[in-house]
Amino acid sequence: MALDKQALESLRLDAGSDPQRYRDARGGWRRRLWIGGAILAAFAAAIAWRVVNSPVAVQTVLVETPEGAADAAVLNASGYVVARRLATVSSKVTGRITEVLFEEGAAVAEGQVLARLDPSTGKAEHAVAASSLEAARRNLREIEVRLADARKTLARTRSLVERKLVAESVLDGSEAEVAALEARLSAAGAEVDVARSRLALSQQGLDDLLIRAPFAGVVLSKDAQPGETVSPVSAGGGFTRTGIATIVDMDSREIEVDVNEAYINRVKDEQRVEAVLDAYPDWTLAGRVISIVPTADRQKATVRVRIAFESLDPRILPDMGIKVRFLEEGADRERAHPTVPDKAVLRDGGAAAVWVVRDGKVERRSVALGAASGEGVAVLEGLRGGEAIVVDAPRRLRDGAAVELKAE
């Protein structure tokens, strides 16, 4: 059967004869490929998000409060975290602030410059003092030259008197001139010392225009701004600042509690205590009694007790409320703390932590471990009892991740 060439030619797509139709066809395929790729990427992202955010199946155990733990306490009290070293920083002189070099919450080193006062007057006084010192030195040099010449004249006069060439009165005049110049030289030397002291005093005045941190600590408040006047004494009413910042030494944090005077006999120096911050009710802190303040409050019938932390933590802030349990002397502190399975403890070098389950999510909590026993390991700090903790934690578990309990 013969082929119809004209019919075949009519079915051929001639790109040259219709280029726009060819480009439209190719562009359509590209759009379809991009749309398909985007759908696949979105589908893969949704699956990954579901995998990452889906609850992790975990196995938990309940931390039991040890028997006899409550009996180890002889007294409970409440108080506050305080800092023994807290200072409002001011200037030594009255002046206008030109720069403030800190913000609230900043850590500062001892001697660090916190602010600068206007130095224009101080610099002028320093220049005058430097000029006075230079003038005194030149005067001293002039007298030294004149004294040297007078001594030479005196030596020649003595020689002439010995040879009977001049009268004795000429020798007396030369000796008087030398004595007078020596006295003036001594006075000029004293003037140089005074001028040097004035220059040092003016330099000290310039240094006093730099307000420095008295000790290393953290800035609690920023109380002045550039352009304001600061003074070490209250002057000028409300327009003059008496301080530019309040600094606290975070290493001096401790606990102060008021104990009813009827129970103060239960408190001893160096007595062991356990403290719990109101902000972190599941975190137990160890401490010891520093001293019992030897006076009572007549209005409240209480005695103040100072307590030191065994170790400090950045979460412990001044003025936080805290509750304290005074432990019985000789109490077994290991037994007074909860014990957890060893497989629930996460170890990283010398640090230890556990996963605590709260409201369907996990929280990584640092703990201090005590002695190990057949039942597990004692937790001295970090757990109080009653918490649910994860055992055999999966590797993909992260802080704040949602969890669900494994089916038994």
C-alpha cells in the first residue's frame, strides 16, 4: 500500500514554522516539573516535621521521697537571698556626666571605668600646675648658676685677701652673697616640690573624673545618663544624682532568715541546711549556718540567721524568696536524699543530669550525685522526690521535647 506523502507532511511539527507554539510546549513541561518538585519537597518537610515533633516514647520511674527525710529537719524557716557586698557607685567630685559605659545586667571588673565626667576645668587646672612646675624649675636653675658664680668669686676674693690685695670687707660681702644664694636655692627647691605636688594633685583630680567599679560584680541598676550632674553629696535637689549605678558582688550571695526566738536553740553554727527557692521548687540547695546575729528583733520576736550556699549558681538572684530546713546534727544526709536508678543518670565528664517529665515534656535537670548503692545512686541536689524521670533515654531526646509513656 503506497504512503500518502502529503498526509505525512501535514502531521509533522515544524518548529521553524511555529516557534512560539514550540516554546509554549517546552515551558509547560518545565512548570509541571517545578510544581511537582515543590509538592514533593513540601511532603518531605511535613514528614520530617512530624517525625521530629511527634512525641517520643519513653519509660519513666517515679522518684520517691526517702523515708525519714522529713524527720532529719529540726526547724523550717523562710527568708531571702541577699548579697553582702552591694554598693551604690558615685563620684568623688561634683561634675557633669559626659559618658556612661555600662548597661543593666553587665558584668564589670574591679577598677573598670563606668562613667566619665566633664574634664574641661580639670585639664585647665592641670595645665596651670604643669606651667607652675616648669617656672619653678627654671628659677631653681637660675639660682644654681648664680650660686656657682658666687662661689668662684668667693674663692678668688679669699686668695686676694690672703695676699693683702683687698680688704676683709670684700671677703665678707662675697661670703654673704654665697650664703644668700644658698638660702634662695633651698627655697627654690621647696617651691619645685610644692609645684610638683600641685601637679600630682591636679592629675588626681583628672583621675577622679573617671568613675570606676569598686569591686567585680554585676550592675543591678543604671541611675544616671550623660548630661546629668552627679555629686558625692546631696546637692541641687532632684537635679543632682548621688549615684550612677548599683553593683552587687554575686560571689557574696547568701541566705538571711528570721527564726522565732523560741526555736533559736535548735540552730547551731556550721549546722547543715537544705534550701529551696520559691522560683525553683524542685531544686534543693545545700548550705550551712554562717552565724547567728547576736540580737533579737523586739517587734517580731525573731533572731536573724545567716546561711552560706555550698555552691553558687547563676539562677540564684538577690532578693529571691527561699525556704530553709535546718537539719539535725549527725543526720545521715545520704539517706535523707532520693535514690534514682543508675540508668536514668546522664553523665558528661564530671557533670550529671536526668530527664524530668513535666506536663508531657522533658526537662534536662542537672543533679549532684552522692554515693552509689545496690538500689541506684543518691541525688544530693536537683531532686526532692515525686518527680517522674526517664530511664534508658533515647538518643534523639531533646530538652522541651514532647514525650509519651511506653505501653507496658
